[in-house]
Amino acid sequence: MLDRLKGLRFGEVLLAAAVLAVCMLLAARSGGGSTALEERMETVLSQVEGAGRVRVLLSRAEDGGPVTGAVIVAEGASSMRVLLELQRAAKALLALDLEQIEVLGMGGAS
């Protein structure tokens, strides 16, 4: 694990920390519960070959407004093929630009 961290650039670590902070803020703001759409996406995206367990967090500009971003955390996201398929599926499901979708690898406990 430590060897993998040594290979990361500062910008990658900073981006991951920022995404984690946003996820934590959004989870705290929404009471931490998943929405029906997030749960449906988790069910569908976990069926992508190699994806494994999947968690989805969607952000909205306001309660009930359109989805403005998505963070997908998946066990299999270290595979470029899986990462791209998850990103492409989220783009199709949510009608978002790729820049609005972040796919991250899942570590440890979910």
C-alpha cells in the first residue's frame, strides 16, 4: 500500500482529498442516507464486470434540483476498463459531462 502511495503525484493526492471532503460534506448535509437514485445506480453499476462493490454519491445545486456531479467508488476501479465503463454508464444515466463524474477505487471498509 505504501509503495502505491509513493507513486502518486501531489496533485492526485490533493484531488482525492478534495473529493473525499466533498463526499463527507454532502453526506453530512443529506443526513448520510442514500437516495433512491444512488441506490439504483449502485445496483446497476455493480453489475459491470469487474466492478465489485460500488457506492454512489450524487450532488445537486439545491434539494430536488438536477444532479450536478457524481462520485463513484468501486472495488474494481483500479482497472482502467472498469473505470471507463463506470464513467460512461454514469454519463448515460445522468446526462452529465465526463468532467462532472469522478470514479475512485475502493479501499478497506465501505
